[in-house]
Amino acid sequence: MRLLASKSFASNDELYKIVDLLNKTLKDFNLMFGLSKDTNGKTMTLSIYEV
């Protein structure tokens, strides 16, 4: 997998729903999306990968 981009945002529980939708919709384009939360829980990072 190759990391194409990543962006950090303020923590929001709804971001998981967006990442799930993107993964289901764009898997045929060899794209994968990941979401991670920092240790203090205030920031989430969205990552886009080429598979």
C-alpha cells in the first residue's frame, strides 16, 4: 500500500461513517481509507492509500 495523503481533524465520531462509505464505494478504484485517533482523543487522522 502506498500512502497518497493524510489530514488531521478535530475528533468526531461521525468520521468513521464517512470512512466506511468511502471504503465501500471506492474499493474498485484500488483506494483504501483509514482513520486513527491520537492517544489523547482530540485529533483524528484520515489517511488515503493506493492498494
